[in-house]
Amino acid sequence: MTLAFKHGKFRINSPIRLFTGGFEVKAKISIGYDLGGTSCGIGLFDIESGELKASDVHKVDSTLPGREIFNGICEATERLLEENDLGKEDVGSVCFATAGTLGPKGAKDPSEIEHILISPNIPGMNRFPLKGEYLKRFPGVLFLMENDANAAGWAEWFYGIGRDERVRTLVGFTLGTGLGGYIIVDGNMIRPAELGHVIVDTDPSAFQCGCGARGCAEAYVS
């Protein structure tokens, strides 16, 4: 669900330009990942047109250590590339969209994010050095990482209702294994939004959330 507030005029044309200061990727493919508590969606996109060329859904066992989860995702990616007559040299950029609080603390945009700090639904990935390990498997690619709800917000901002020049503020919710949400104001992501962890029940017997707190919205609607 997305709410759009229309007033004034503001627009940034390119997500790559927003995150990397104009860096241009020269390769065939960009890989998108949607890592959740039960699966990881993998998409191969034409880096020029943005067209989805191929996709797969890799099953994730969230009880496994981060290393095993990561290796499974990489192996699934390599198979998908091979099935489409592509190699690692064809990959120019990747973006992991995943649930949880991401780090290091103080990271201002997806090009600075390196790992998951806390993910109640994928605990094995907490503090796993995802960026560093991925670049060992796919050296030289542009690596971006974003909270999955925020990623949905960026998609809406650049390719959905956010394209309307009158839209300056977007507020949205995502519902899956957990409850996520995003707030974008004038092209800037408000961090951290964590709308799923807003306390909606202050009773001491309120449902306990996966984050450890009681009364979070996520504990009631996901």
C-alpha cells in the first residue's frame, strides 16, 4: 500500500545516479535479489532497458548459518546465469533487498550498506559480511543493498506513482513474513522507518514480536 502526497515539484531521474553520484555501469546484466525469511527471489535485468530477462526463486532455510544461506544464493545465481548463456563478466551491478535493520550504522544510501545488523526473520544473516563476501564471488560489480520495504519505496518512486512531478512524499507498507514500511520525502528515504515495529499494543501481555519487543504492529498483521 502506498500513499502519495502531491505538492510542489521535485524529481531525480536515475536511481543509479542518486546512489552513486553518476557512476555508469558498462555490462549486460544487473541482478536483483529479494531476500526474505523463506525464499530469495533472483532477477536478471537488462542493464540498458531494465527488462527482466530471467528469474528464479531460491528456497531459504532461515535456521541455517549465514554462510550456508549465502552459498545457496550464490549457487542459484550462477545456475541462472549459466542457463541464460551469461557469465560473471556480464554482471555490472547487483542490489540485495532484504528485511531487517542494515549496517553499518550511519550508512546513508544503498552503496554504503554492507550487511544485516538485525533481521528477526533471517537470524543467521545477522552481521554476516554480505557485501565483502559477494564481491569475492563476483569481483568488480557495483554492489547496492537496501531494506526490502525501502526498495519497494524506491521502485514506486522511480517507476510508479512517484513519477508524477507533483508527488513529493510517499508512505507505504509491505506485507510478507514480516511487516515493513517506507517513507520518502523529496526523494530522500527516511531512515530508519521500521513501521512494522511501531508499538500498537502497550499491554504487558501483548504479542511478542520476532525482534523481541511486545506489541509491534508486525506481531499482529504478518
